[in-house]
Amino acid sequence: MIEPILPGSAVGVLGSGQLGRMFAIAARRMGYRVHTFSPDSDTPTGQVSDVEITAPYEDLDAIRKFAQSVRVVTFEFENVPSAAAATAAEFAPVRPAGSVLHVAQNRIREKAFLAKAGLPVTPFRTVESAEDLARAVTEIGCPAVLKTAASGYDGKGQVRVVSVDQSEAAWISIGREPAVYEKFIAFDREVSVIAARSVDGSVADYGVVENRHANHILDVSICPARVPHPAAARAREIAHAVLEALDVVGVMCVEFFVEPDGGLYINELAPRPHNSGHFTFDASITSQFEQQLRAVCGLPLGSTELLRPAAMANLLGDLWAQREPKWAAALAHPDVKLHLYGKLNPRKGRKMGHLTALAQDAESALSMVLNARAALLA
Ligand code: AMP
């Protein structure tokens, strides 16, 4: 048996955004010390950590020193260069492993991995040349979505292709970079399953979460999702299979499209806690952040039981456009919780915080969280 990493130890986080912040809060609550590493300072994670290291991910000497000072390294941001994960792994276990990052940070590798594992991925073709593009258009057809293989998030680096004659312009618009050309799915809903897998291979998931996007950015999540039981059960089964196939130690989010007949396609993977799991901080026995800590430290996983149905609404920088949002008005709803990430500059589209509402059913939680958010501007 591998010895668990116990409270009092230092844990390291690569990345310094809100996911790391909530991880650090969970870890410090359990008596761990937290070191964070990113190119920035006074970060959401750094503000609540014991040690904040500011250096580029390419600075392997700094990575070495960081990894030597902690018992385990995890991350909250997957686009860390593979050399950083490999260097850290010489000094401390990196969980999930660099091999998981390698797959999840590139859409071509991710989709190819899922397809090879027999998991239901959106039909796609790899595009690395004009010939590939022509073949993809013939084989997949239109409408479709063309997405850059690397560093795309929140809808960046992707363009919809409605007709064949648009495909070349679409590829030019994403810089003729390696891409995936995937079938446009006329989905009924988007859902996600967040699951954790521990060092001993045990897996726990948070059930199915329903997600709504606005301008390609997650807007609202609702748990439990309003999807029929067979589709929900299948999504959870698929998520477990993904974590096992990738040998994940840590937390992973599997995002799906659900078709009107209940058919499921995996859209993408995130090898870390996810925005759609923020409600777990207030609404679940064990939050996704505490679960990440337990998983990477080799401790038993906690219960993922939902205490009450919940809904989460993101707070983007747009809310600050006129004046400071009216926090007291949102908090006048006693079952609403406010989370702010300590970011100083509320740019348009920037995730600044979120609200979570708990209620007796998901519909009520949804309307409560939307009312509370609207009250910020009233
Ligand atoms: P992604 O960055 O891949 O998560 O895509 C961002 C959003 O674009 C998704 O959450 C969907 O709302 C939409 N989208 C992406 N790919 C497709 C697709 N193949 N079919 C339909 N909608 C898509």
C-alpha cells in the first residue's frame, strides 16, 4: 500500500486561478500547506496559499525547487508545458500524471484516445492540411465545428461551418493550425460528470450536472440535471470508464452533449475540478476540491452525496460595467452563497466569482440563483 500524504504536509498546485483558490481553501481547512506556482503574482490561489511562486512554467529550475518543497504536485490549469510536469515528477508524484495532461491539452489526442477506447466521442476528423480539410468535409458533412487542437477554451479557436464553401475560410480564420473538424450535434442539453479517482483506483462521481452556456462561456449549472435516468446512468458509466482508461489520479470533468433521444457524445475532458462542479463547495458532503486533495494525497474519497438540489451562476466581469454589484441585495436570499475570487480587474467575460443557491428542487434553485444574480444589478 502507498502511504497517504497526511495533513501538515505541503501540496503543490500548478496554476493560480479560482480552481486553485478553492482547492487551497479546502486543503488549508484540513491542515495542509499549499504552494502555488504560476507566472503571476497576487493571484486568486496565491492570496490563500502559504507560498506563492511567481515564475514562467518554462523555468525548469524554479519548477524543480517548487516540486522539492512539496509532497505531491497537482494542477488547476492543464496547459502547463509537458516539460514542467516531467521535471516536477522527478521530485514529487504529479497527480494526475503528465500523460493525462498530454492527452487532455490537445483535442486531436483527446478525441483519438476516446475513440480508440471505444468511448462515444463526437464524430470528427483531424485537419492538418488542405487535403485533410477537404476529406473531413466530405466524410463528416455540414454543419460542423472546426476547433484548434491546442489551447482552445470557452469557445476560443473554434468556428462553425454551415456550408461546404465556408470550410476553407473557417480554417484560415483559426490560423490554419492543426484542428479537429467535428459534426455539429443538435443537442437537447449539455451535461457534465465530475468524478474523482484515488491512488487505489476507487472512483466517486457527483452525478450529472446540467450546463447552460452564454457566448460560449459556462453561465449556469444545475444539479441534478434534468435528463432521463437511462441517459444519466450511462453518462456516469462513461465518465468512470474515461478515468479508468486514462488512469487518472485526481478529479476529471467529462462534458457531454445529450441528444433529444438520450444519445450521448463526449465533447471534452478537463483533468481537474471544473466550473460546473462549483456547487459542490456548498451543496455536497465533500466538495470537488476536497476530493481532489483526498485523491492526490492517497486518502479515502469522501461522500459525493448532494445535500440539497443546487444551481450555480457565474459572475463575469461584465457585471461591474456600471458600478460595483450590489452584494447585499444578492445575499438577501438566505439560501444563496457568494464566492468571489479576489481578482482585481473585472474585464468583460472574465470569471470573477459565482453564486450558488440551494433549494428543495433544481428548478427552484435555478430561479433563486438567477434572481439573486439579477439583484446584483437592480
Ligand atoms: P468546447 O470549447 O468544445 O467546449 O465548445 C464550447 C461550446 O460550443 C460547447 O459547450 C457547445 O455549446 C458548443 N459546441 C462545441 N462543439 C459543438 C458541436 N460539435 N456541436 C454543437 N455544439 C458544439
